[in-house]
Amino acid sequence: MNVQLNNFNSKREAILNSTLLLVKEYGFHGAPMSQIAKHANVAAGTIYHYFDSKETLIVELYIRTKDQLAEAILEGYDESKSYKDRFFRFMINQYNFYIKNESAMVFLEQYINSPFAKNFPEKDSVLFKEKVIAFFQAGIDGEYFKKIDPRLLGPTIRGTLVAAANFRLSEHMIYSEEDITEVVQIVWDGIKRQ
Amino acid sequence: MNVQLNNFNSKREAILNSTLLLVKEYGFHGAPMSQIAKHANVAAGTIYHYFDSKETLIVELYIRTKDQLAEAILEGYDESKSYKDRFFRFMINQYNFYIKNESAMVFLEQYINSPFAKNFPEKDSVLFKEKVIAFFQAGIDGEYFKKIDPRLLGPTIRGTLVAAANFRLSEHMIYSEEDITEVVQIVWDGIKRQ
Amino acid sequence: MNVQLNNFNSKREAILNSTLLLVKEYGFHGAPMSQIAKHANVAAGTIYHYFDSKETLIVELYIRTKDQLAEAILEGYDESKSYKDRFFRFMINQYNFYIKNESAMVFLEQYINSPFAKNFPEKDSVLFKEKVIAFFQAGIDGEYFKKIDPRLLGPTIRGTLVAAANFRLSEHMIYSEEDITEVVQIVWDGIKRQ
Amino acid sequence: MNVQLNNFNSKREAILNSTLLLVKEYGFHGAPMSQIAKHANVAAGTIYHYFDSKETLIVELYIRTKDQLAEAILEGYDESKSYKDRFFRFMINQYNFYIKNESAMVFLEQYINSPFAKNFPEKDSVLFKEKVIAFFQAGIDGEYFKKIDPRLLGPTIRGTLVAAANFRLSEHMIYSEEDITEVVQIVWDGIKRQ
DNA sequence: AATGAATGAGTCTTCATTCAT
DNA sequence: GATGAATGAAGACTCATTCAT
């Protein structure tokens, strides 16, 4: 009964997932549409039923991935907890997301440092902006953090977490709760109001 | 007498500079050899006298740029100062380098997040490794920093400084000494042994 | 009771009309089946219920359009009039048809100058051949015209009328009876037995 | 010594000639760049050293061909002859050009009836406009012709000559001087001031 | 009869690289 | 050393056609 819907989503999702994997592995340039199609088990032309161009595909994948990151960050959000606890939760969630979704992390980093990000600054996750960035803003307003522009805060946090995740992943280490806390502590100590 | 040498260097340098600019502006994919040649005022074939392939060109540009970064970081190094003072000097120098060489920063970030970095991990600046990373290691050994792996420390610091430089550059703000100190303070507070 | 038939015809006609318009506007190459379907308000696959292939569609459209031209030319045919009067009537009718059906004219000209005409010489309007060309033949046999092969006469007449219609249409001029007579006079003076 | 020039021209000319032939045989759509390259004995990419795109190639071929037509028409031009004699000479030259260069004629007719002509009305032979059309204008001004707009006169003449040439060519007849004169007479009788 | 998602061969075009001069 | 015309493999994308529903 909802087969149609499933099929629709499954092809589209397969294409997005295939793109994520190939871009992570070989970069934007090294991920030809033909390969993306092959890995998604669809014909090359099929991609163009779902996406206008390779550019569109990449940009939509970025938004989807950032949405997923935002969802992961917001998981288990508990208003009753203290700001610091909630902040730690955010960081741990983000770190875990990177560890569990290496391709997502690598893709996001590539995207952010590519001309795409400059050319389509308006194409971004609404969820991330409205929930995650807003939460950071609240931390600044509530004087938990140093008086830093939130547009500086975000990338600073991301930079450290990505660095940590990359390190752990490259070392093939099993990450423990202590690992995570240690990294988050770096972030926190850096930006908290002393 | 060394005109020939100068010419040799000037063409080579022109090609590297042209590549840096074009990669910064359009990404690896958007910087064809023909354009690189045109911007360097040389013929397309000439590039192949200095570099085996586009890949080689990019990798050598990476090493040169990282060398330049290392040199900038080490500028005014004064053994007689305290470790903390020297660390702050390192950070300020790096930050200034990014501000003054946006294309270098953008190129480095693109490179680090591209498959190149993964495929040629051994191709890197010797100067950077032997002086800069070694200095961080000393900070860990000397218990100035938290007990963090130096391979984590480097990217963490870079992440924050790049975030800050990007922010300043995108805002077209004139950066002041306070700006710099504020950012370096974030880094320092994050990693210093509490 | 003949609703079905009407529907059948209406879809078929819609497809033919859509093709005529798009070919006129963008040429054979610029009229993809998907666009033809969209403009005809049918699904892409539906076209293949009525026509075997795009080639068939074009050829059948040619025959239909030439049939329509023949019908227009023969309108008000009056055996009792003199040959010259009937000839003028033919010309005026043809000229008017072009003016009122620009897409038909453009399509016919494109078709005649395309490989289609060469590859399917037998695919043509029976009505046109049996009535219009036969009438010209009668003019030759009856010694009203110079002694020209009828296969030369047809295109010669067409050439002048199309030139005139194109000129009028591109000038966005309101054509008058005198205009028409003037053009027909050129044709007549050219071919009539002096 | 002028080998370079020859080579340059020879490749460019080979590409244009190859295009002319293939477009004549298979139409615009049926002449892929790969085939054009193959028939010209060059690599596919080479075409793009001489022409920006397929569109440019076609348009430049049109201008070149129309230039050649104009040159052929103007051959043996003799100011001392009467206007009528010179007009007949023009017509005979044009007719002969069509007979001897069937592909040029077919290409020109295809082009004129394609969207190209509509989209690039300014791209045309200067020689043709300044010499041939000007000569027709002189005929109107000198009252040799009926009072017709020159923009109507040109296509009218072309229409008849092309019709005649096509007929002769399709009949594989050897054309004689009488043939030509007969056709030109049709043109002349049609447009001359009675 | 009608749909439109899916196909994949084929198209134009780009671009790293070569090589004769 | 230097040139830049030439190459041709590979890429993004189109589109006539099919077929399950």
C-alpha cells in the first residue's frame, strides 16, 4: 500500500547514500555520476529523476546530512538539566555521531571547505540553525560562555570535535566514555566564562 | 649568472602561486591545468617541466605552503621567553598568517579534507613536524597542557584558529591585537592543564 | 457513444498539435518526446499508443499537415471559373493558409529540407498529389504555363509563396488583398506562357 | 614556410567540410561531433580548439558557405553590361553554385529553416549583404523590377533557384545552358516590371 | 487505455597529458 | 627550456523508448 512511497524513498536514499560513500572515499571529483549510479543499483539517468544536477545532488546531500547531525545532537535533550549538562550532552552526541558516521563527517568537512559552501550559503539545515545554533546563542546570552560571536563559536567547537573524532578513527581505537569527556572538556574549558 | 636559476624559480613559483589562487577560488576540480598555465603566464606544457603531474603539483604546493606556515609560526622565536609566552607567540603568528594568506589557509583546509591527505600521508612539511609539532610535544611533556596525544592537539588548535580567521575574514573586519588574544585565549584555556 | 472515439482522437490530435508547435519553435532536435507529452497533457508513454516512434510521429504529422494544406488550397474550388481564376484562387488560399498557420508552414519547410523527406519519399499527402499537383499538370497540358516539369513547378510556386508569407509574418504586417494579389502575380508572371 | 598556416587552415577547413557533408546527409541532429571529427581525421577535442561549441561551428559554417555563395554569384561581374545581363549572370552563377555544391545548398536550406536562423539573425555573410542584396536593391531602385521589398525579392529568387536545382539534381540530369536560361527566365518574368 | 519511473546508449564537452617544433 | 596544438578517455547529462501497474 505504501510501496510506492517506499520505492520512491528507497531509490532516492540509495543515491544519496551512494554519493556520501563515494565522496568520502574519493572526493567530489572522484565520484562520477556513473559510479554513484552503479553503487546505488540504479541507472545513470535515474539520478536525474530525483536531482537536477550533480551540484543539486551534493547540496541536498549536505542538507540531509546536516539535518541528521542536528537530530543526533538533539537526542535525549532534557530541558530540566543544567545548561552545562545539556551542553555536554550536545558535545557527546555530536562526537558520537562523527565516530559512528565517519563518511558523514568527512563529507561535511569536505563540503564546508569546498566552493559549494561559498556559492550556496543559504542552502543549509534549518533544524541545525534553529535548535543547535540557537542553543549556543543561549549559552552566550546566559553568560555561560566567553563573549564570543556565535558564528565563531560553532566552527570552533566543530573544529575540536572533528579533530578528536578523526584522531580516534585513524587510530582505530575503541573510544570510551573517558575519551569523550576529555575532548568535551577541552571545548568547554576553552569557551566557558572563566 | 644566476639569471637562469631565477627564471627557473620564477616560473615554478608562478605556477605554484597560480595553482594556489585557482584552487582557493574554484576548488581542485575547478582549477584545470590550462587555467593554471594561463594565470601563470606560461604554456600548458611548461608545467610538466616542473611537475610530473597535476597530483604532484598539488602535493608539492601543499608542502611548500605548510613550510611557509611553519616559517611564519616560528618567526621571532625567543628561547628565553616562558613556554606560555612562546605558545601565545606561535598562535598569534599562525593566526596572522591565515589572515594575511587567505588562499593558503583555504588551500590547506581543502587539502587536509581531500583524499590527497589520506593517500600521501608521508608527504608533509619537515619543518612543521620538526619544529612546530615538537614544540607542542614539549608542552605536553612539560605538563603545561592536559595529557593529550599531540596528534590530537595539532588539529584542535588549527580548528579553532581557522574558525577564527574565517570568521574575521568573512566579516571583513580589521583584526586587532585584542581579537587575536581573545582567540588564542580560547585555545589556551581549552588545552592548558587546569 | 463516440466519446471514446473523441477521446482517442483528442489525445492523438493533442500530441500532433503539440509536436507541430514545439518543432516550429525549437526544431526537430529541440522537441523531445517528454516535452511533446507535457504540452499535450499526456504521459510520455501515451504517445507510443498512437505512434510507433518519434520518426513515425513526425512523418504522420507531415502527412496530416500537408493534407490540411491541400484542403485549404481546394477551398471554394469552382470548376466553372477560368483556369487562371482557379489558379489565383489556389495561390491565395495557399498564401492565406501559411499566414494563418505559421507553425504548419515552418514545420513543412523544416521537414522538406530534412533527411526525413529524402528517406521517406513515398510518405506524402494523397490529396495534395491527386488534386493540387494534378491541377498544375492540367495547367501545363492546357498550355497556360511554360513547358516546365510539374515537379519543378510545385517547389517554385511554394518557394515564392513561403518567401512572401515569411516576409509578411516577420514584418508583423496586416496583409491585405492587394498584398496577396501582388505576390500571386509574381508567381503567375513567372510561369505563365508569355 | 607557411606550413603552420596551412596546417591551421587545413584542420579548420577539414572540420567545416566534414560538418557540411554530414549535416547535408543526416541533418543537424544526425551529425554528432564524434562523427564530424572522424570524417575530418581529427580528434574530437580538436574541434574545440577552433570552435567554441557545436552551435558556433554550425553558425560559422553557415557564414562561410554563404560567403562562398556570394563569391560564386559575383564571379565575372561586368559593370559595363546591362542590368538585365548582369542579373542573368547572377542567377546563372547561383544556380551553377547549387548544382556543383549540393551539400552547400542543402545545408543552407536546412539552416535557413532551422531555429539557428531565428536565434542568430545578425550572424550572416557581409559580402552577400553588401554586394548581392545591394544589387537587387539597385534593380528595384532602377525600376527594372516590380516594386517589391528587397527582403521579399531575395527569398523569392532563392526559392525558385533552389527548387530548380533540387529538381535537376534529383533527376540526375545533365544540366544544359538552356535548362539554366529557362529557370532564370521564370525568375525574371516573375519579378520584372511588366 | 494511460501512466511515468526507469533505463542506458549516445551526446556534447572538458581536460590532463603528450610531442613536434 | 618552452610552446601550444592535438589527443582521446572520461565526465555530466539527455532522451527515445519500455514496462509494471
